[in-house]
Amino acid sequence: MRQKEAKYQFEAVFNHATIGMIIADSEGRITQFNRFAETQFGYSEEEVIGESIEMLLPVEMKERHIHHRDQFIKAPSNRAMGAGRDLFAKRKDNTVFPVEVSLSHFKKEEESFVIAFIIDISVRKKNEAELAESTEKIKIINTELEEKIDSRTKMLRETLAELEASKENLHKALKKERELGDLKSRFVTLASHEFRTPLSTILLSASLIGKYTLEEEDVKRQKHVDRIKEAVNNMRDILEDFLSLGKLEEGQVDVNMELLSNEELKEELYKVVNSMEQLRKDGQKINFECNADAVKVDKKLMASVLSNLLSNAIKFSPENSKIQLKCEMSNNVFRFMVKDAGIGISEEDQQHLFERFFRAQNASNIQGTGLGLNIVSKYLELMGGKINCKSEINVGTTFYIEIPQ
């Protein structure tokens, strides 16, 4: 009785499954063909029972499939087929469609049988094609946008040259477009602040490439070429962030949190520390210590945060001073600090330090736009973190960053 009930349940599951299911014997002959498979392939069960499974494949795949089938029978194991390659099936009307196939196996009275689970992925493939097409369109739009930016940048340079040639015209133009000019001025200064490190890397690597003229120095040349490429990519990323400042406030900046091992974390932090080389004043040193285990952060945002804090520490500290960078994991919170021995920040100014365009009173004669720390705080918010500051005038400043894990 139980055997009869079990058989009934199997037949119910088999015939009412929402996936194509085909059972074949060790010779590749079809023994069972469920209703969903009938819909997929256009054959009735009576038409396929006893026929070779290869009747459901395109002609060009049949011979190869026989070989794979024989190999499977020799060493059967449950597996998903098609990883890294496309699989196709053929309907009764000879139309071919993409499929995803999983295989299982069982024995009955010493006879081996294979169960194939078949999914028609035509819709998925169509969506993938449409996505690829959309991606290509976006690339074209981005290229056109870059061309427009280049064109407008060229126009701006020509305009500035004309204004410089005529002080009177410059005075009138600045009066009429004071607000626009102020915005452009702030943006140019901001770009200068953030681009300094990658530009310095490019300049240094470009100058060193010229010194490696021998064939055996190709490795050294390539190393500096790679540094230039990396710096250019960093500049591109920074520019994209600057152009998206408004989107950042609206929460439209993508965040990609990745789990980094201790070694990977150190590598990312060392990249930033090394990129500070050209910014350091005479005698300045950056002491780096990292005792954190695996941490989850957005590498790009973290690098931007650290670059900003280190460049500020360098800028506001005297020659022959030490800058400390330390990171650790404590109570499931990733913490790192940047400490300098610079000019410090007054208690009053610390209350407004992370506001957009804010400049401390004792920093008014030092170049900057007041956007850097605002960007830092926003990036940390996106990673679920926060930043605090402790400072004393003419003693130094320490920034504390926490990112919960």
C-alpha cells in the first residue's frame, strides 16, 4: 500500500513539476517524459518514449553529447551542466532554444538511469542581450558626455585667456557672473586638492620612465606605466565623485562593501600611504600600523577618506613632523586614526568642521575649499561609519574613524 502511494506521489510530482524532467536509461533511451517537457519540446510522451535523448538536441551537438553521456554513465554524479558554455535544445518544429540542465542519477534493479532537469532560459538570454545593449548605449552616452566636457573645458580656457588680456573686461565679467565664477573657482580648487596626489604620481613615474632605456629595465618601466594608469584611474574616479556631489546628498552614490583580509587591507592602505610620497614636506614621516583582521569596507570610499585625511595632515603639519596612521578591530568595529602635530583646530571651529565649504579661521591662508572633510563624513555615512576629531591649537589634530562590521 505504501509502495503504491509512493508511486502515486512520484508520478504527481513528476507530471506536475514546473520544470522539464526527462528520464533516460544507460543507453540514452527516453523512458519517461513529463508534461512540462511536452510543452517545452512540442512532443507528446508517446512520441519520445524509447527514442534516443539526442533527438532533442541540435544536429551539431549530437555526436559530442553521446560522448559526454557515456562519460557520465561511467562516473555518474549530480551536477549542473553548461558551466562556462551555452547549451541548446531542439523542439519538434526544429526550433532551437537555450537551456540550463542539471543531471541526477539512480539505479533500479542494477540498471542505471539519468534524470535531466531542463529549464528554458530564452527569457534570461533575451534580458542579458538587452542589458548588454543598454550598457553599450550608456558607454556611447558617456563618451558623448566626455566630449561635451572637453569642449566646454576648452571654451572655458579660451574665455579665461581673453579675460586675462583685458582687466576691464575681466572686472565686468566677474561682476555679472560672480556666483557662477565663485562656484567654478571652488570646483577648480577642490579638483586641485584631490588631484594633487595622482598627478604627482604621474609626474614622478613619467620622469623615471625616461631613465630606463635598457631592454632589461622593461620591468621597471612597466611598473611606472602601471602606476600612471592607476593614478589616471584614481583621477577619473575622483572626478566622477566631484560631479556627483549633489547625488551624494541624495543617496545616489553606489557603495560596494567588500570583505578584505588583513593582508588585502594593508595593501590598500599602503597604496594610499605611498601615494602621499610627493606631498610630504621635508623630514615628514608617516608611521603606519595595522592590527585589524578581516574588515568589510568600500575600498574606493575608504581610500578617498584616508587620502583626504593624510593630505590634510601633511598640509597642516610642519617639516620634520610625524604623522601616525593606525587601524585596529575592536568589539566588531573597524577603527583607524590619523594623527598629526600640525596647527590644530579651535574648539569653536570643530563644531562646524564637517560642513560643506567650511574653513577654520587659522587655515584661511592655506589653500583649500572646505569640501574635503564634508566628503569624508558623507562617504563614512554611506559605509555606516562615523568620524570624530580631537584637536588643540599648535599641538595637533587626531581624527578617529569607526566603521561597524
